[in-house]
Amino acid sequence: MSASELEMSSVRYPYRERIFHIEKRGPGDWVVLDESHAELGRLIRVAAEGEEHEPVFGAVPPGYTETLHEGSDWRFLVAALINEALDAEPAATGNQGEA
């Protein structure tokens, strides 16, 4: 997938044996959703052209107002948002620390 694919209204993103969605909200602003359409974070365009002459994107996790990660590989950034959300799921539902 190239950066130009993000310009479509919605992109299917298969990852970790699941299908996620990247939906365009506006110019340079996308939301990453799981299969239930729960928001996992946002992908924003930070700069139209970076050092490598490619767009620079930033990952904004839920609850954040600024980017946590930035780079030209938007697939890596989306994967990071997904990983953070999925890896946090067991901790949020478990009874860890109780005897």
C-alpha cells in the first residue's frame, strides 16, 4: 500500500489475523478502527514532504492531542497504534494483582 491509497475514503488493513480499517476524516487526517469500529487512534499528515521526499505521518493514540510516533512509513505507525490497543486489552479486562 502506498501513501496515495490513504486518499481513498476507507482502506482495509489486514494485521495480526484481523481486519482493521483506516477511514479518512479530512485532508491529512485518518482514524484507525478495529472490526467493531472502535477507534484505536488517529493517523495525521505532519508534513507533505520529509527528508526522504515522502510525506511524514504521525500516530496519535486515543486520549492524546499530539503525535506519539512520527515517520514516513504510515503502515508501521498504524501497526503501532493497533499493537498498543491490542496489547492493552488483557490488562484492562484481567484481575491482575489480586490474590
